[in-house]
Amino acid sequence: MSTTAFRPSVDAEVAAGVRLVGELLIEDIDAIAHALVAKIIEHEPAYQVGRTITLEELTATVTETATGVFSAIAGAPLERARFEGNGRRRASSSIPLHAVLHAYRIGGLHHWECFARAAASLPLGDRIITEGSTTVWSIIDLASQYVTQGYSHEVEEQHSRTAEEKAALLQQLLEGNLSADVEVWDAAGVLSLPVAGTFVVVATRTPRSEADQLPRVERTLAGHGLRSAWLADTSGQVGLINLGTTAQPGRVVELLGTDASGAIGMSDPFHEISAAPEALRQARVAMAAGLGAVVPGVTAYSEVPLQAMLVLAPQSAEQLRRAVLGPLLDAPRGDSAVLMDTLQSWILAGGSATECAKLMYVHRNSVTRRLQRIFELTGWDPQTPRGMAMLYVAAEAHRLAPTSLAADSWSLDGEVGRLVSPRALRRRRPSA
């Protein structure tokens, strides 16, 4: 057992007085511990009785550590294992290290006040307080170091969890199932991400068969100073990316867009990791609303406000689509396809017949005739601003119709409100 004994360099009578105070404090340990427990609960919110720690456990821990400190003041060795063990238990309870050390600072001040009060009642009390302060605070400081070391060792072991366990924790974070702050702090620690910063969430339909690319994507981002955590299932992949000090979403767009094989949606930046569930919803909406099916790449949520509304209100979008484009879509298949192609090209050409003709490789007059036919069928003239606007919105609703899904009822595996963990995937049986 590793121990440290303190031998104050003061005269024998004062040193004996210091040790006597330590013995007196041990005799009053129950009252001292009870008062310290109340202070910790009042001043350190991470110690939530009944959630992060029980009152019985906190009382027992405070009693044990206070006894260790007072015993060292009385001349016994300071037992390293006692304090390292407490540090490990607090890490296992998901209480942040800064909160643990704050509780120890509260305890250190409390112990010192008890020491000074007890010493004041003894002969040579002033000298015992003055010369014993070095001993007392050295013991308290070393005890805090041992707690920190024990906490760090436990966290390192937690960080060695398997990729599957990390994926399950990321899943809980993205689903919003980590309600307590300490649970979010623990998740962030395991995922090697900060609790606060600048983040984005990205979503793609890339199937699990390509999930082996995730480590490469993660390494690519890490090579540019961007830490990330990823989750994959049979339908797609989700990434939580820390933008670091640069806070440049455009860098993510550039890096992910280079090798994109389909649609990738990206949320707006956010600053608390606990906001990841809302960011995931945005990323999914952006993925559904973007042009990735036609031109692979990254679509930011902020770039598609109109399309996002259509995706989020699929019934209204369908009613609009049928009300405006119904007669055109019901035309004979050949005519309908040509007219829809013309309308899309007209929109891409910005309302220029010449540019539209170039896009379609047809004569300008052919474009004009088709636009007139669209007007006759829909009642909306694509050559007027009002008609163009209505047809554009309806055309977007038509483009998004196959993938228009309410964000709160769609998930990566098509089940309501759920992401699927790798473990759950293995449990599933193939469909007949």
C-alpha cells in the first residue's frame, strides 16, 4: 500500500499539538462529516442525491476521506488507495472531475476550519494553527492529487470501450435519452468530444455495406483538426462533428463533399452537445431536401428553408403538388415527362428561354410552346413571376415527394423515433 507520512519541521511541543488536533477531529468525525455532506450538496450541483450518488454513499465517502486526512494530521501515513478509490468511484458515477475537485476544495476548507477551531482551544493554539497550516494543506493537496489520479485511471479504462459500446452511447445522445447533465458529460468524454464548442451533425443514406469507410472519414476529418463520432446501420450513417476552434462548416462541406456518393445533409452549427437530437433532425431534413440524388454532395439545413418546410409538412406538400401540377401529371406519360423536364430546366435556367433551350438541346421555339402548354394545363403561367413562384414550389414538392417524411416520424432504419444500434442489427432476422 502506497502511503505518505508528514513530519512537520516544527518544535516537538507544537508538532505534538498538531497531532493532538488530528486525534480530536477523528473523535468528532460523525458531526464533521455530517456538516460537510450538507455543504457539498448545497454548493456542488453535480452531487445530486438520489441520481448521481446516494446520501448513504456520500456520507460514507466523506467520513472515510475525512478520517484519512485527520489520521495523516495525527501522524499516520496518508493512504493513497483510499483516495484513488474514491476518484474511481466518482468517475464511475459520471460526476465530472471539476465537480469532484470542487467538492474536495469545499472539504479542504471545512477540514481547515475544523482544525483551526480545535487548535484554538489548546495551549499554544496560535502556533499550532500557524505552523500546522503547512501540514494540513499539504495533506489536503496530496489527497486531491490521489483522487485526480484515480479518476483519470477510471476514465482511461472507460475510454477503452469497444466501438460498439461507443456507438450505443452516441445513439443515446442523438436520441435525446441522456437527460441528466452528468450523463451528457460522460457521453462526451467517452466519445472524446467536448460538452461545449461548435458542432454539426451530418446524415447520409450510404448503406451499412459501406460502413467500413467510417474510420477513413473520421481519420480524414481528424487530419484537419475536426474530431467526430459516427454511427451506421442498414440505411445510412450519422456523424457528430466538432468544428474545433475554426468553427467553419464550409470545411466540413468541402471534405465530405469530395468523396460523396449520394445525398449528405448537414445541420446548422450548435454549441451544446446536448442539442444533438435537434441537429440530427435538421441533418435528416437537409438530406431529404437537397439535390443529392441528382448531384451528390452536402446540403446544409440553412440552404433549403423552402424544401425543409415541404419535407416537414408532407401532406400539405402533396396537396400543393396535386393542386398545381395534377393536370400536367395526369397528361399522357410522354407529354407529362417532357413538360416536367421542361419546367425543371426552365427553373434551372432562371426563366430564360435561350438558356433553357441549351439545357434541353432543343430550339427556343420548342421551349416557348411547351411553356404555353404548361400554362394551359395548370393555369399558372411560368413566364410570370407569380406563376413561376407557384410552379417552382410545386415542382420542388414533386421532386421531394418520394422522400417527404416528417422528421419526427423518420429515422435511419425507418422505425418511428429510433436509431438502431449495431447490437440490435445483429439480433434481427432477415425478412422473408
